[in-house]
Amino acid sequence: MPILQIEHAVRDYDVWKMAFDSDPVGREQGGVRRYRVLRPTDDPNYIIVDLEFDTSDEAEAFRAALRGLWGRVGDDLGLDGPRARIVEAVESKEY
């Protein structure tokens, strides 16, 4: 399962979260099956988001749409150094 992993700093988490919750790119319509929002325990203004897709093509298309969005509103949201890469889980185990 391809995962689009996004990382960036934000100026204000609450402002970013409102924008994320408004879903401006359309996660479900874009093929996102599941997402997780993570933050380091020592830096509440750094965001990591994992978006899971069925196909790499869907993940690539969504990444392109995100880059377009970041170009339009990234400064307004206080995004610093957004990075998006597609990764694939190669092993997982639950205890």
C-alpha cells in the first residue's frame, strides 16, 4: 500500500488543523483510504501526515495537487519546508 508521507513545520497548529479539516484537495475523492496526523512530542508545531492509497498513481496525483495547494496558500498557513514523499510499508507487526 503506497503511503504519501508529508512533513513540515507550521506557525500555528490550530490554524493548520482547521485548514486540514476543511480538506481543500479532497482526500476521499483523491483516493486516500486512511490518514494519520502525527506530531513529535517535543515540537507541537511540526506535522507528519501519512495518507494511504491503493495505487502509486493515486499517491503521485495527490502529491502533485498538494504541491499546487502549497504554492497558493503555504505562506498563509505558515508552512515551512513542506516535503512529500511516497513510501511503501515493507513490514509491520503488532504486539
